[in-house]
Amino acid sequence: DYFTVASGGVRGGGGGGGGRTLPPWKTGITLQTLPSKNQTKLANGETEVHHRPKRGWIWNQFFVLEEHMGPDAQYVGKLHSNSDKGDGSVRYILSGEGAGTIFIIDEVTGDIHATKSLDRERKTHYVLHAQALDRNTEEALEPKSEFIIKVQDINDNAPKFPDGPFVATVPEMSELGTSVLQVTATDADDPTYGNSARIVYSILQGQPYFSVDPKTGIIRTALANMDREAREHYTVVIQAKDMAGQVGGLSGSTTINITLTDVNDNPPKFPQKNYQLYVPESAQVGKPVGKIKANDEDLGINADIKYSIINSEGANMFSISTDRDTREGVISLKKPLNYERKKTYTLHIEGMNTHMDPRFSYIGSFKDTATLKISVGDVDEAPVFSMDYYIMDVYENAPSGTEVGAVTARDPDSRNSPVRYFMDSKEEGERYFRIEESSGVVRTTQPLDREDIPWHNITVMASEVDNPSLLSHVPVTVQVLDVNDNPPEIAADGEVIVCESSRPGQVIQTVTAVDKDDFANGQRFYFALPSQLPVNPNFTLKDNEDSSASIIARRRRFNHLTQELYELPIVVWDGGEPSLSGTSTLTLRVCPCQRHGRIRICQGEAFLSSAGLSTGALIAILLCIVILLAIVVLFVTLRRSKKEPLIISEEDIRENVVTYDDEGGGEEDTEAFDIIALRNPAAAEELKFRRDIRPEVRQHCGPARNRQSPSVELDEVDVHEFIKQRLVEADMDTSVPPYDSLQTYAYEGQGSPTGSISPLDSPGAHSEQDYSFLEDWGPELQKLAELYGEAESDVTT
């Protein structure tokens, strides 16, 4: 057989044959064979030629442009079989990735089109299978063949810096071309095809101080000897552009903040060469008497300076040290000064960097010198305390007047004057302490409480008796030592939640204790339930022996409807000497719980539960209502069975006449009220007894005009005095029951021409006496005056 290779007209671009023609290495290839001739000799000598057709089949890949935005489907390529004579008898079938949705094929012509815009960055190629069938017999004319459609990249993604913006540092005074930082941009386009992902770097901002390598993205210094002291911060903007930087390429940028770090390239310098300092002869040895400073423009350890006194005259009397915070040279006195012996001192002071950089040795020595002249002053010195500060201690709750400590001071002058001590009256500490004027002993003025104020800072002053204007001050710190005087308490916030589903032995909550005393006395706590209370059937307590205790359920299942709140008293002891204990009562609330991890959440309750009404409370309320109803019914029943009162109403009190509303009973009914006083008031004094209490019988002595009973003697008094006497007797009688009673007296007095005012003894007689004077006798007889006023009106009528 003979084979030929023909370029199958595979084109990219839009449908209908439009678009650009792909290069030969991107076209579909059709393999074709020419028919071979097999000859057979016939009987008549002729030769019969047999033609065996050979069919070629498309087998290589196609290409399609991504992001196609044309109005028509994009033409991909053409499938063709040599068996296809162009008469429509061959049917082409396409299957595989995207077949029928993204890629469609013309069953007759074999043309393949892409119906959707494709993105190479999402999917680079599609694997499909092609098959040619006889349209009439559905037999395969060609074996199923696999081919690939690759998505051809276009430049649709700009370079990006995924890690920007950047921060970088470079030492100052660096050489030209010192590497600072390398930045890398990424491009999602295909790096193997064209220049879509070929990136070139350039600098947009930061020149002329820095530059960037266009290929690697390495940023370097572009100027030598950049000085941090002149400029410290720089902002550099780097751009990355694809298409190898050509016109039309896409770009992205990022920012790099570059800071110059310090190096020791500046020596220290004193602002001036000569200084003067006045130091009184009373200056204390070892105390600072002055300061001096050299300036250094560097930072950190590059600016550290060490000071020294280089001449022997100054070094013998003074010393100098460096303050690490301010970098100052602090000058202190090594020996006492004496104005009479030497009045001036000269100090040569040198300041030198402690960290050198040999690269900058050409600048010179990194040190400087200055001269300090010290003048000694002659002064009358104030008393000098034996110590710079005093620390004393005293136990809390110590009684008033307890000695805390003592301070001492002396006069440094030759006179050695006596010293007196006193405290600063402006300080708060004077309320708690006092100092003895002559001895300097500090004592308390009241018991102290460490839990209130653990430290007291006071200032003690001393002055010479001969010269009180010279004062010396010394700080005194008094520490209040702890005494175990505070019982521990349970450290609990709010209520403890108990789940209804709790099981016996389950830990409800772990509690701890707090103690106001210090750690030495309160570091160990012991827990227990009160021993005097009966065993709690619901909860128990376990001491964990680590200053905590666990509340443990003793029974299964709680019900918040039956009982919602429980109280659990807990006794806790501290480890102090002596040990103190305190009892705290925890409130445990029963709630239905659900677990979310390890957190218990109390669910919402019903309306009654939210209002705080449990089942027990509702039952108690109902019982109270029933009891009240029973009391009302009993009261109504007794009311109906009780007799009506003898006296109808208050307005009907004229005479105490017994009225009856029923028959029978005889004289027993009259026991309800004693009417003897109505008939004969004189005889009532003898028979005035109560059935429950027998009062003491009092005899009244004196002449009587009208005696109606020989056993009782009444004073000759008028009605007003008689009533007042009986009222006093009733009020002073301690043997009567504590209820109020109505006592009615109808006695008009002895010697009345009408006798008793009661109509029982004189039914037909009416008194002609005028009783209008009764209205002047006060409210006690107001009702009596009204009754006789009505009686007189009736008689007149």
C-alpha cells in the first residue's frame, strides 16, 4: 500500500470557515491510502482486477481559542473518513468530555464547533472520541478513535504579587548593588505558549535610591553610602508586566517599604568643652552630685557610651557611671568633701562608644572629652540620717502605741547640735503613726488592718534644735504583717446549675475559696459540709485536697417542677495559724439542660415557671384559698345561728330594757344583761358582779340622804361625779378581760325628788327638773343629755 499525508483543512476562529488558519503543526491530519490492485486470471485468459479500498481516519489533536466572544459558534475542526463519498451515507458521532454541550458535530460533514467560551486557566484540554457509522446499516465504518481538543491560551491574566505589600530593611552606608529583597509575580496564563506569562520587572517609584533586576525581581541599592541619619524610610513600587514588557501586555504592581538600619558611623560628641558644677560640702558619699552627656546620632547599642574620669585628681574624689536609659554620665561623690581643706576640683571626662564598627575606622576615634570644674560650697548642713530610707514592720491589729521602729540622725557640723524628729503633717500616714520627738521612735496611733492598707509610706523629718530651718527628710516604709483574721469564703459567681438528668456520683460543680489574708495563711483550704446538720439526701461534698471541692449529686434525676432551688451550706477552713473557718451557702437551681460540647445551657421554661411559680407554690396557694373559703362558710353559718343582740342599735339606747324576739327560756334569758341597776342603783353596788370575774367590792363612806340598801353606802355626789368614778374604776381594774364593754349607769344621785330616773320604778311620774346643764358636762354625758332632751320634749308635747 501507498500512504499519503494530507493536511485536513482545520481552521481556528469563528464558524462558517472564518477565522485564522492555524499553522501546519496545529492542523488535523488525514491518513489516506490508495487502493492496491490484485489481479486474477480468468478461464478465458482475461485478468480481473480486485480493488481493496483503504480508509484513513483523523487521529491527532485540535485547537480552540479561549475566551471566544464571537456571535457564532467557534469552528474547531473537521472529522473525515475516506469512506465518505459525500453522498451523506456516513454519520459522524462525537462523545467524551463536553460532547453535546460544549462541542457539537455535524453528523453529515463532520465539522466540530465550540458553542461556549472556554477558559484555559480552568481546563486546558478535552478528551473526545469520534466514530463514523454507515447511516443505513449503523455499522462502524471506522474504529472509534480518541483525539484531544486543546484550549489555546490568550493573554487574559495580569501578573500578581500574592505576598505584597512587602517590608524590608538594609543597613545604612551599604555598598552599591546590595541586595535588599526579591519579589516574584505570578501569571495564570500558559508559560509554554507565546509571551503571555513572560514577566519583566521594572521600578515605578524609589529611584534613584533602588533598582530592580527585570528578570529576577531582585531589588538592590542604587546609591552608595545612604545615610540613615539623613533619611530612614523609603517607599519602592515595583511593576511586573507580561508579554515580555511589550506594548499591550498586562501589568501589576506592589509596594515595598524599605527602612535603613543603623550602623555605628557617628562618634559621640560633647555639646561643649567646659562645664561647671557646684557641690555643697554636705553632699553625701555615693550620691549623685551632677550629670554630663555626650550626644550620639546613632541608635541602640551603636549609641551606647561609656564615661570615665581620666585624670587622677578627679578620679580620687569622684566617680562617673552611665545611665542606660538617658545615656548620661552620672557623677557621684566617692569621699566626703571639706570646704576648709579643698574648694575646687577639675575633672577630665571622656565619652567613648562601646561597640565599634571597623569599616568606619577611617573616620577617627569614636570618643570625645570635656572638662568639668567642681566648686565646693560651705554650708551649715542639716542633720544626716543614718540610712537613706527605713523599712519597718508591725503586725496588724497591734494595740495603739505599739513600737514600729526608730530613725536616727545627727548633726554633721562640729557643733553636733541635738536633733528633734517630727512627721510631715500633710501626709496621710500621720493618722496611723506618731514619732517621739527626741528619740525618733515610731509608734502606731491605732490598730492597723493589712487587708485595708498593707504598706504605709511616711516621711520623717529631722532638724537641729538650734537651727530649725534646716530640715532633713527620710522616707520610711512600714509593712503591715499579716495575721490570720479573715475567714475564707466560697468563691462562687451566682447560682449553681443542676441538670435534671444528673446521676448519682456526678460532679455538679467544683468550687474554690478566697481569703483576704495573704498567701502564706491562705494557700491551703479544706472543705466539708456542716457537721451539726443532718445528712443532705441530695448532694454531698468532696474535698479534692487541692484547695478545691466538688459538689456531687447523691440521687438520680431532679425535677425543677417539684423543687427548683436547693441550698447547700459549705464550711471552709484556711491553713493559717490559728485556722479560721467560714460557712457559705450556695444556691443550686434545677434546670432542664442540653449539652453543646461541654457547655450546659438552661432551656426556656413555661410561663408559670418563668414567673417563679413551681408546682409546690401552686399547691400552697390553692390550699390557702380553700382554707379561706372554709372560714367564710363557717362564719356565715355561725352568724345565722347566733341570736340578735339585745340592744338593736346605738341610736336605740334610752333605757337598758331587755327585749326578746322569741318565746320560752324564762329568766334564763335575762342573764344576758343585769338590770338591777335600772331598778335600784343603790342596790346595784352590792350586786355588781360579772359572771366571769368577781371584782373587788369597794365601800363608800359618808352621809347619805336616801339609803335604799343598808349594805352599801354611797357618797352624796351628783351624776357627773358618779359616772367619772365608775369610769376610773373600770379603767384601773386589771382583772377584767381585754375586750371593750358597755357599762350603762342610770343613777341620778341621792336626794332627787323624783328618785331614780328609770321609768321601771315610777312609770307614771315625770320629773319637772331641767336637765339642760348635762350638755355642759362634756362628751361623756352627751348621749344622756340628748335622751333627756327628747324626753322633756315628749312631756311638753
